[in-house]
Amino acid sequence: MCDSDKLDSAFLAYGASKANNFLDADVLILNTCSVRMQSEQKAFSYLGRMEEFKQQNPDVKIIVMGCMTERLGNDIKKRFKSIDLVVGTKDIDNSISKIIDLCCFRNSFKKINSNIQFRSKVISYITIMKGCNNYCSYCIVPFVRGIEKSFDYNTIINKCSSAVKNGVREVILLGQNVNSYKYKNVDFTSLLKSIASIKNLERIRFLTNHPKDLSDDLINVITTNRKMCSHIHLPMQSASNKILRLMNRKYTYEYYLDLIEKLRLAIPDITITTDIIVGFPGENDRDFEDTLNAIKTIKFGGLYVFKYSPRPNTMAFEMSDDVSIIEKKKRHAIILEESNKISAEIALKMIGTRHQVLVEKVKDGFMEAKTKSGRKVFLKIDKKHYGKIVNIIIKEAKINSLFGDVID
Ligand code: 5AD
Ligand code: SF4
């Protein structure tokens, strides 16, 4: 997400604009993901369509980036001969200039971006670390993104400051496990405190956390600093201790539940979201029931559920993928249904409540804003609110969408 964002900004700066479909495009960029096989298959199918399009429109450039390029290397180029450039994940910043050079093959892009109504960005994604050392047994990330490396503290602060000078009001700090950020003697909480002292920056979020590393210090910073948002993405993966052990997650369900209680006690308006994997090797009906019951007990503010997908090199790849695809689909659907029910309940309770939201973007005829706890709220378009924090009241609720009115 962050890499796409960086490219977006670079292209915008060169006067290009986003095309709505292939026909309008000079450049087709595919940002890929290797985390699940399904994402790779989707990428292959896109590449097929892109190649077909390029046969009719030979001037078009095709660029492929993201972790699939690390996993498959030159094989992608061998299979799809019309790709112009393959960009790895480890060197994205330097590669952006290469991409721009390749694409500025005409003096101007087809569509010059002079007409954008709301130009400056309100939210900026800033990567603070890359890679991961956790080796969860199902996960390909340590193999395609490498071992954990925290980025230079000063560079991060400069990036945040210059984003704010350009109109950004909220930064979202990214890393596979932000809690273990460590650059010289700066740890994650000290980094947050420094970022929070940047003038005119209103909000700070971060993604993603590993339950075993979420510290009391961090909870303390969130409770005491008004710029810290009250949303934590805390992947649980499973609530069966047997499966958690096989996943090499290094915590038990009881530990996870204690953490949730601690967070809710300290930050009453917190939204906790999570990731769940169903159909991990050895997951029987009882293990699955444990996870389903945990979801009913905890009532997450949102969740992503994935069907286990064996990935090469991982420890779980050696285990027998013994839950059938039919069973995986069934479990996936049950979790999704329960989660939608809970989301609808939470959303309904929000009708009539008041919040401060930051107005982030315009989409589908609405302005999109977010509460501090990360709930998306749609508002009527009013240019003067763009990029501002405004008071709103929730008027209407659907499963994942809230609609509100400004009450200033
Ligand atoms: N199969 C299914 N889901 C996976 N995830 C990571 N690897 C796999 C895999 N092999 C999920 C985890 C993680 C999220 C980003 O993707 O839930 O938290
Ligand atoms: Fe993958 Fe996240 Fe585990 Fe790292 S902590 S190995 S990125 S699931």
C-alpha cells in the first residue's frame, strides 16, 4: 500500500494522473503480493490482461513491483515477455526515479493533472522498518522481505515533517512489526513521542503489531498523547493454543485476551481489529470453534479472515495441508458472517454519537473521514472541510459504512 502511495505521489508530481481503466493509461503498474497463493494467481491474471492490452497498444509500459518479484525474480519476465521493468521491494525508493525515467517517454502524459479538485494529500504512509524476524510458520514475509531492519530515525522524522509541510495531517507508520522498531537507542515509543511533537501534525496511526511485543509503554503513550489514534490492529490468527503453537506465534489465547482487556481498560474508545487464518494444518472442528467463540467474545471492530495457503520455504509448507478447501471455505464464510453481524451491531450503536473526524478524501460522491478509533464515516461533500478535523454526528449505519453530518 505504501509503495503504491509513493509511486502515486511521484507520478502526480510529474503531472500524471490516475487512469480509470486500461484504455486511458500510458503506464500499467502492478503492485504484487506473495502472502497467499490467491494473490499471486490474481497478479498473473492481471499480467495476462496487461499483455493483451499491450499487443494492441505497443507504446504502453508495463511495470511489476512488490514481493512477488522477490520470490519469482526473472521468471516473471520470462513468462510475460512484454514487461518493461521489474522492481524489487528492497530498493523501492531508488527505483522510483528509474520508473519515472522509463515512463516519461513522451513529453507529457496523456492526461495532465490540472483539474484535480482536492490536490494535497491528508494522509501519508511512512515505512519505519522492513522485513520480519518472527518466522510465523505460515508466513513468506521473512523470505521475500528479508530480516527486520529499522530505518534511520532522522530520516523518518524528516519525512513526517516534510509531509506535514505539504498539507498532510495524519501519518500512518508502517512495518511488519512496528513494536520492535529500534534505531540506535530510539525504540518505538520514543519514535512516536518525537513524531507527536511535529507542529500541525494532528494524528498518528501505526500498523501492524505482534501481540507478543505490544508493551505497557506503548499503551501509555496512546493514553497520554492526544495525537495518538485509538485503533490497534492486533492479529490473533487463531484462538486455539495448539494451532498458535504450530503457527509459532509465541503467545497463548489467554495472553491475547488479557492484552485486549488491558487495552480496553486503558483506552475505552479503542477499536481493535485482527487477522484470522482458517484451515491451518491440523485445525480440527474444536480448534475452529475456539476461534469462532473468541470472535464472539472479543467482538473485534473489524477483521480480515484468510484461508490458509501453503507458501514455499515456510515451516508450515512441510506440514500436511490437511483441511480440505471445502472446509476452509465453510470456516471462512462462518467467520465472515459472524464478523459482519458484530460490525453491524457496533455500527448501529454508533447512530446518534458524536465524533471528531479527519476529512481525508473524496470518493464516490462523498467525503470520506475517519474517527480517531479508525471508523470510516461518509459526509456530504464540502470543500472547506477537506483536510480538517470536524465534529460530526452519526446519522445512518450500514455494515462497514457510517454516514454522518457535520455539526459545527
Ligand atoms: N495463508 C493464509 N493467510 C496468511 N497470512 C499470512 N500468510 C498466510 C498464509 N500463508 C495472513 C495473516 C497475516 C495477514 C497479513 O495475512 O493473517 O496477518
Ligand atoms: Fe509474517 Fe507478521 Fe509473522 Fe512476521 S509477524 S512472520 S510478517 S505474520
